[in-house]
Amino acid sequence: MDWEVFLAPYTQVVDELKVKLKGMRAQFEYELEHSPIEFVTGRVKPRTSIIEKMKRRGITPADVEKELQDIAGVRVVCQFVDDIYVIANMLHNRHDFEIIEEKDYVSDKKDSGYRSYHIIISYPVETIHGKKKVLAEIQIRTLAMNFWATNEHSLNYKYSGQIPGEVKARLKRAAEAAFRLDEEMSKIKNEIQDAKKAFNRKEQGNQPE
């Protein structure tokens, strides 16, 4: 398999989605409204990780495009839990890709404590050979969920997926603490948004002519 050729459309998907999602965030800011999007990141899964996953799941090169849904991944991080569903709804209203599957790990968390909202999409990419539909995963989570998940991912890497029981128990407690933080912040959401709007108005008023 020529990996550079194979991964090129996935790189294009990630780049295009990042531009579009960042554009949505900018539109909210232009209108001095609260943006449900705090920041956007994206990546194409490394070749070694793809090969590892193919071996683990017995996926042949011929089936990899339809069996691996997260080769292209974009992460949308927001401030509040409610924002996750606002963003998901906004994605449903777009016509530039098709939603294939959704997994709500926010209201139905994983046993590990992991929380996030996953949307699998089929995204049409224009290539030199014509239009090609590529699967990609969009993850939506709060800042607190992202902090927890990033550290859990590092620990999984360190322990090759076999995190010691004591560390696993601490991670679960940390996940619940992160969610309690999200719940408390949601209770003062309006005050936070009003403060941000006032700050943005002040900043715009101080812009040089």
C-alpha cells in the first residue's frame, strides 16, 4: 500500500473540516454571541497506529477504508456540556457531508469514565481522480472532558492499554470530578457568557481606527 497516496484524502478532510468549524466559531464572534466552539484540533491517524489496529481487528487493506472510521479525526472543544448538543445539532444542519453514526458517551459514559460525543461522517473530497467519499470522526467534548481524556490516552500508551487497577480507580474518580466541574460551571453559564460579551465589546471599542 502506498501510504502517502492513501492518506492524502484524509489529510484533506481534516484540513477542510478545521477551516469550516473555525469559520463557524468566527461567525459567532463577529456577532458578539457566545460561541459554543472554544477551539478545534485535528489529526490523521499515524500509519503505525492504523497498521496496529488493522492487525488487532483482522482488517484487510481492501476493507480498511470502510472498517476504520477514525483515520481522519477532528476534535471540537467547548466550555459547557449544553454546547456539545448545540454543536451536534449544527452539524446535523450542514449539507456538505453525511452523518453516518453517532455515539453519545456524554450521557452514557464508558466504564473508564470517558465522556465525549462522537459523530462519524462521510465527507466528499475532490481529488485529481474525481470525488471520493471519506469516513471521518468528529469528537465534541468540554475542556474538562478533554483534559481527562488526553491524560487517560497518555496512560493507556504508557501501560499498553493495561492501566494498573489503582491508577484506573483514580482515573474514574477524576472523571467524576471533571463532570462535577462541568455541572457547576453550567449553573453559572449565563454569568460567564455575559462577562465574555462585555469583555469582547470593550476590546472592540478599543480597536484603533
